[in-house]
Amino acid sequence: MDCERRETNLEHCNCTYSCDKHGRCCECVHYHRERMELPACYFDAASERTWDRSITYFMARLFPRSKRDKPPA
């Protein structure tokens, strides 16, 4: 499937994994959603390079354990 916005999308695609979905955001989101994952564009550069696309990893990066374990003030 071709995407008319592929070239524009490629300018913002930060994925370092070698696949055929670069610039085809709809296909990428569909692929990862089927696997309960998020695409690379949800992650910063360091996190993206781990290739861990899990929602658990994403949430752990947003809410580090040290912040989650502190009782409310």
C-alpha cells in the first residue's frame, strides 16, 4: 500500500528498526496496535533505540518507580 504523505511522514519518523513501514504511519500504528505496542514516534531517541515498544516500557519511562512509590504529601 502506498501513502501520499510518505515523504512528509519520513521527515518525522524516528524509527531505527529496518522495516517497510517507514513513513506509512497508518500501517505502523496498525502493526503495533495488534501487538499491544506503541510505534517509535511515541519514544525519545534513547528509548526508541531499545526497540522495546511495549506499553509497560512507555509507562515506566513516563512514571519512574521512584515517583510512583512516594506517598502523597
